[in-house]
Amino acid sequence: MTTYSNADLHCHSTVSDGTLSPETLAQRAHANGVDLWSLTDHDELGGQARAAAAAAACGMGYLTGVEVSVTFIGKTVHIVGLGFDMLDPNLHKGLAQTRGGREQRAMEMAEGLAQVGIANAFEGALKFVGNPDLISRTHFARFLVESGVCSDTNEVFRRFLTEGKPGFVPHRWAKLSDAVHWILGAGGVAVIAHPGRYGFSPNEEYALFTEFKGFGGQGVEVVTGSHSPAEYETYADMAIEFGLAASRGSDFHSPDESRIDLGTLPHLPSKLSPVWDLLATRIQ
Ligand code: AMP
Ligand code: MN
Ligand code: MN
Ligand code: MN
């Protein structure tokens, strides 16, 4: 089995809410020493063929990827799928359903922002959108930074786009069971993305891991750009407790936003089983 020393299995392109094309991301990952890469756009496979071709052109291993938005006990949770068949019709259908409703939600977000004096946010956010089906909070955040309302996207989320704030509109995404089944049905492995970000109580988090595992989920992100070093430890222990393989991914979106760059995270703790060992036959 090939061993990989710098896997980065989570990032976003202009096909969802990233600012770089799949090809530019592949080149950046390769330049940063990534030897196994996955593009995991939100709820969308439109960048997969381009990402796989660009990875092959620079001699980097590639796993197909997606990050599915799920509603679990009233909160948004992200499930990453890796190594699936990118042509699987059932996965395509499920993701198309999940994408639906984003435009309506965005118009409601703009109404909420208009009520606190921020006009034309829908049109403003649209200028940053690469894929009209995938208008997201990130695009509103970029507009509010560009228009000088906030100095960075973190501030926009804190003041305007999180629960209870004027631009927040709750949304029903896919069910956890559906997302896991779409990924498994397409021959892939399902991974809980950045569990440290959800703000769940210990009981809620236990429920997430237990149900996920019960549906056939096999992995969890341990080392991610969304976790602190203390959270690497916490979720390394959770991976072992639940018998889950561990993933590593930057969640890179843009060189201009304060997130970790592709290929620059610490290694997985050596006591963990890397998720890519489960996917050896799916690497392109
Ligand atoms: P949406 O799918 O429209 O709800 O948007 C979710 C996206 O917003 C995530 O994928 C992140 O890219 C981004 N995001 C969420 N929370 C934050 C935050 N606190 N700071 C910056 N970006 C965030
Ligand atoms: Mn995102
Ligand atoms: Mn996410
Ligand atoms: Mn992500």
C-alpha cells in the first residue's frame, strides 16, 4: 500500500464557496507538498472531474469528495464523503435536493439584513457566487467585508450570520441517515466533518457519533483547520472510542481568509487509523 505523508481531504472551490478554481487549488496543494488530495465542495460534485484531472496532471493522489449539509437535532452538521463513484445517480439526486431552497433562504437573509440597514445584500452576495445553485452565507460575508460593514468574514458571522443574528435564516438540510446512505451507496466512506464546531453538549455529541456509526459512517475529522490542538486530542480519543478512522483536512476556502492553508496541518496522531487506508482502492 502506498503511504501518504501529507493528505489534505477537505477544501472548497468556486463550485461552492471557495475563491479558487479546482485547477488552481490542485496546483496550490501540490506546491504545498500534498500527496493525497480531495476537493469537497458543499452539496455539489460539479468540480470533481476537473479536480481529479488536475491532480493527475501534477502526479498527486486524488479521492473524490463532497461535504453534505445535514440537519441533526435542529443544528447544521457537515458530513464529508470520500472515494465515491462521482457518477452515482442516487448521490447526484440527493445532493440536488439538498441544494434546493438556497436561493429562497438567501432572499430571506437579505430581508433580515435590510431591516438592520444593510441594503441589496442579495445582489451583493450574488457578485461573489461562482455557482448560482450554491449561494451561501460565505458569499454574504464577502459582500459585507467588501462594503466595509465588517473588517473580516469572522466578524460578519459573529455579528450577522449565526443563530439569533439579523441575517440568520434556519434551514432544513438533508437527514443524517440520508447523507450517509448516499455516500455509502456510491461506494464511498462517510466522515463527520469538524465535530468541534457544532457546540453540542456531550450528550448531543454522543448521539451524533452513535447514530452516524449506526448508519454505517466510518470516519471523523480529527486534524482540521477548524480544530484547536486541544480538540485534536479530544477527537482522537473519540475516534478510538467509536472505532472510527481519522481524517485530516484544512477546509481551505481562500488565500484571503484567515484559515489554514492546504497541506500545512500537523500529522494525525500515530495511534489513529487514517481514513485513506480504508480507501486505498479508490485513490486515482
Ligand atoms: P451555509 O452552507 O450557507 O450555511 O454556509 C456555511 C459556510 O459558512 C461554511 O461552510 C463556512 O465556509 C462558512 N462559515 C460558517 N461559520 C463561519 C465563521 N464563523 N467564520 C467564517 N466562515 C464561516
Ligand atoms: Mn464553506
Ligand atoms: Mn463544514
Ligand atoms: Mn468545509
